[in-house]
Amino acid sequence: MTTQQITLPETFLAQLQTLPPEQIQQVIDFVEFLNQKYVSSQPDQSMLKQPRVLGLHKGMGWISEDFNASLPDEFWMGE
């Protein structure tokens, strides 16, 4: 007995071809969304291999002298 194995892409394409054009466009839009969300958001390997350079932005930021001071009651009460 010979069995024919159907792969997932073939099954998917067969089902996709039965849809009306509007729904096919929705599937295409969803695949593009997933591609942008998961494939594009993965860090580029070339960026991971670059060494960090200390002091690049030295002097560009500051912290106020009263950074650790208690906040007034007006802040917490929303007045």
C-alpha cells in the first residue's frame, strides 16, 4: 500500500484557494503583521557582536541633587 504524505504548506494553500478574495487579503495582512512583529523584532546578529564603547555619551545626562528627596503630599494626593 502506497500512502501520499501531504505537507502543511500544500494543505494550507489548498484551503487558502477556496477563500474569497477579501479573506485571502486578510490572511496576507495577518502574515505580514506576524512577520513584522516576530521576525523584524529579533535583534540583528551583527549588532550583538559589536563591543560596547564606554563614555560615548559622557556629560549628556544629569541627575538632580534632590533626586532621593521625599515627594510632597500634594504629589500623592493629586492636588
